[in-house]
Amino acid sequence: MSYKVRYDRAGNIVISLGGDMLPSTESAEGGRVERPLDKTLRVLLEERVHALSQKLRNIRLPKPKVTLPKFTLPKVSFPKIALSEIPQLRFAWNALSFGARFTAIFLFLFLSLNAVSYFHVGRAWLLPDVDKRERRALQVMTDPLLSIPELPMAGRRSRKEDMSASLDVAPPDNRLIIPKIGKNVPLISATSAALKREDWKTFEADIQDALLLGVVRYPGTAEPGELGNVFITGHSSNYPWIFSKYNAVLARLPTLEIGDEYSVYYEGKLHRYRIAKKFEVSPKDVSVLEQPRDRYMSTLMTCVPIGTTLRRLVLQADEVNPLSSQLLRPGA
């Protein structure tokens, strides 16, 4: 006996017998009727069907692989230009590289040589209130209206007497006091001997030596309290190998504006000055040393930008009365 296994349209397993068919009997109506399967044959058939079903279940169909087409962008190739092929381009590149290296080295050395001056400027800019107490003390020291003590006393003294008493306390040496930038420095009067004999090399050396001790009243200019121009100069920076605590004494001078005041204690007397002009000149411009005979004035000067001698910053100020703050006039 043989059998065939197939699937019907619904996906069911259909087993059909073939080959030797079991004997059949005829019915009374004359039709052919198959006899029931033998029990052993049925069991055998069920086992074969079960085994076949297991084999069919164990069949693993391969998973379909879906591959998407790859899209590639067109490659754009730029022409390669060798510097050695174009002399002008090679020269420009070398010049640019040298300029960048030179600038970096110059800035490093420049900032290193002027570190003290830029430290003072940067500190004042970042911490504007760091020396507020010192500035206030200097302002009180040079302004009689602020320095009047409020003391208990019997009776009543006049305001003029109080203001006069406040001027009696003065520094033992000559001083330049700039409250806004917190400076209270010695005012040195350089010798004019070399100037009179026109020995310019010695004269310059005398000025530089005096600048190590503070700010300098330029020889030949007026003294405080005289008609004319009290010309005062000082360093904004100096070489780091030259030791002096006044190498950056006027580094913050550019922060002063028109209307600001500074004072000079000279021979025990207070002289107050109010800034009227602020400008820059070339190092060869000596017109700022002129001595007017109808004006009490003073000039502060230092080098700018810091670390260079390219220009001179000039602040011209008029002397004012320490008590009334009015401008001093000749003959008044």
C-alpha cells in the first residue's frame, strides 16, 4: 500500500491512499464500499503522518533579505595647487607665517616688559573699588572743605578758622597727589645745571635719575604758586631691569578727565589744580613747556600708549583757590 501527502487550497494536509487498495464490498444497491482500515494499519498511518508533520514543522524557510540601493554623492575634486609651483603664492604664505610668528613673539615680550604697568591698569579696571579708602583719604587730605573735623567745643569758631587750621598739616616733602587714581608720590625738582650749559646728554641722565625717585618738575618751569606752567612728568612704564617703585606711577593718568583735580604740596603749601585740557602730542613738540605770564597753571605729562614713546599724553590744569575752589587770577 502507498499513500500521497499534499496540501489543499486552504493549506490543510491531505493524505490519499494509492497503489494496492483495500478490498471492498459491494452494497445491496450495487455500489462499491471500502472496508474499514485495519487497526494496525491505522496506527502505522498515524505515526507516519505524525513524523511527516514534525519534519514539515522543522523546516526553516530563509528570511527574506531586503537590500536598499546605495546612493553615493558625486565626488567633487578641487585642483591641487602646490605652493612650489606658484612663486607669488609661496612668497605670500611665507610672509604671512613670518608675520604671525613675529606678532606673537612681540606681544609676549611687550606684555612681559610692561607687566607692572598693565597690572595696575587691569587691576583698577577689574576692581574699581579696591583702593576706594585710599582715594577718599587723599581727597580729604587735599580738600579743606572735606577735612574739617567735627569736634565738640565750647563756643563757636568761624568756618574760615577751621579751614585755615586744616591746612596746617602738610607732608614734610614736596608731593603730587591725584585722588582719582590713588597716587601720592614725591615731587622731585631736577637740577638745571646741565640745561643751562646745554649739555643735553647729562640733562637727560639727570631727568632719568630723578624719575626713579618719583615724578619730576621739569627744570626751568614755574614753581607751584608762581605765574607760569608747573610742568610735571613721570613714567607710565619702564624697563623691568631698572628697579624703582615709580616705574608705573602715571600708568593710569589717561583715566583722568577734564574737570578732575589733583594737588601739589610744595614747601608746605597746598596748591590745587583743575584739569582744563587733555590731548596728545608728539615727543618733539616742546610747545607744552611754554610759560604764560598771565596764568597760574600746571601740566602733567606721560608716555602713551603704555610701553612706548610714540606719543605724549598732556593734561593742562588751572590752579584754583584751596578754600573757595575759584580760579586764581593774576593780581587777585
